[in-house]
Amino acid sequence: MSSAQEMSVFTSLSDDVRQLLSRLDIVVPTYNRPEYALRLMRFWSGTGARVLVLDGSDQAIDSHLIAELGKNIEYLHLPMSYQERFRYATGIVSREFQMMMSDDELYVPSAVASAIEHLDENPAHWAATGRVIRFYCKNGNVLGEEWYTGYNNYVQSALVADQVQRAYQFEVPHYAMLGVIRGDHWRDLWSTIFRHDYTCPYAYEAMFHMTAPYIGITWVIDELLWLRSAETDENVSPTWNRRMPLHEWYDNEEYRGERLLWEQSVAAIITRFAGTPRTQAEVSEIASFIINRQLAGSRPKSYTWTPGQRMHRTLRRVTPQAIRTVLKSVLPTRALRRLGYSANSLIEVAESMSNRGVSVDAQQLRETVECIRDFHEARQH
């Protein structure tokens, strides 16, 4: 066994899974959260995936901590903006498939390998993702709930539609941007998305969601793939205002220049990924439609929310993350449920999904839960 395998979190990662993951680059932006960045790097150490951690913090992580990791981990101290780090990443990723992920979130390696297998078997598909559980740790227990349950695969009419019909009639799971994507598509798309700087952080992910159906078929494999963290807010830039919704940014004349650059980038993606040549009028029509649909989805629809969801949304807007983290650790289970947090064991949630036919790698999931639990136990000492 190699030293990289010896330091892996996983005791039973097969050679087949490692071989598939060796075709994958994982890009991870991080900022001022060395403990989470280290957890993620240790998690993927020895798996075969090439992990590129782009740290925008002023202070680099101690080099001796990085030296303990497998050779597949590449830590890059890049004290620059989130956008600049992604522009840098599009120039250094090189493998057949790419993913991006947040520093506090975890993926089941065998399911990531299954997503790669799906793309091998379906050359017409450009991205693949899977089923999701949102998790957090409370009093030594790793809790979770199934997440993004409303997202399913394209219906047959979408599979046979041309790309313009698909862009007009269908949308994709918005977490597809955090799935496995073909490398040439990833590089071309992200280099365009991050070409300019925008005040609203949602402008970037919105561009992905808007254009994804046009680019091609995204597939959701029926396998537990992503463990989405409910423990922290995304922390990738000190200047971004995550309380500014997309529609408020777009409607604000103060950002008119940014908005025009954003619209031009959407048009550039439509042109770049066109299956057949498009006239300027066709590009403008497609761009206008998908932009307006995205903005309509951003505008508040509070009448569809439960009282608990409205309370949760309000608290997120007015309460700093540090205080929310403390509240989750001290509030009773009943109060957490009213705020939209589950109190069920993550393992039990996964077993329920498995009973419905969702594939779950039980061994890797148990080892992942242990990784999360050990992480929080160490932080308390």
C-alpha cells in the first residue's frame, strides 16, 4: 500500500474507484477557514483525485500540515479575489473531468466515481450529479435530512429536444454546478462566467444555472453523492454581500455597468456552446428569455414559504454566521425543527433513501460520518 493510501480516510476504496477518480480535478476555493480546508484535503488525500485548494487568505496554512497529505493534494496560497482564483484555476486544470466544491462540504468518493462512469457511458451528457443530504453536527451527533428532493432527471421530451427548445422549456438541478463536468466544458464555461467581477455573488452561479440546459444534458444519478454542509456559510470572499439577491443587483442602476458585462457573458456562452451557428438576433432572444426567467425565480415568493422557512430566512439575513453556529449547538431539537433543521441521524436518513432504491455506499458513509465527528471533537479541545 502506498503512503497516499495509508493516509486516506477510507479503508475500503477500491482500485476501480481510485482509477476513475484519477481522471478528476477538484477545485476548492477557501478563505480564512484553515480547519475546514484541512478537513477537506485530508478527506480526499490518497483517493486519486487531483485536489486544487485555492486559498485566498492572507496567511497560508502551515506547510508541515500540507506535507502530511497525499501527493494528489495541491495547496495553492493565492491571496487574491475569488474571481481571480477561479480565472487562475481554469488555466491549470487538465484532467478529463472537473468538479468544484466548498471547503466545508463532503462527497462520497464511490458516488463521484459513478458519476464519471455515467458520463463515460453517455457521451451526449455533459454533467452528472447525484442525491443530496444536508448535514450538521450537534453534541457529537451527525444529523441530516434529504435535500433538493424536488429535482429529477429530464423527461423524454427534453432528451429529444434541440438545445434551444431545452433552454426554453426546461431547467436543471441548480446544484449541478457542483457535480462532475466534462473538463473541456468546465474550462470554457467557468473562464467565461468569471471573466468579469460582479458585486453580487449570485451573478456567477445564476449564469451557470441559466445556460446549463442550453449547453447539454445534466443527469442526476440515483446515488447518494453530496453531503451539503449546514454548519457554516460559504466563506470565499471578504467583500461579497450574500444578502444581496440577484434581482436587487440587476435592478439597481448603480450596477448597470456590471449588468451589461454579465449580459454579454451570457451571450458569449450561448455563442460558444451553440450546436449550430446562431445569428446575433437568435443569441439575444435566447439570452433575454433565460435571464428574465432567472430573475423571476430570484424575486421573493414569500407566500409559498412555511412560517418556519420565513423565520429561517429572516434570521439568516440579520444574524451573523458565528451566532447562528452557536444557536444550532444550544437550541433544543424542537426549535431547530421549526427553523428548518432536521434532528435525524445522517445514517438513518441515508438508510431511508436506500430503502427507496437510492444507492448508498454504507461503508464510505460511515467513515465520512466519523471524519465529521472527529473534526468537531478536535475543535472542542
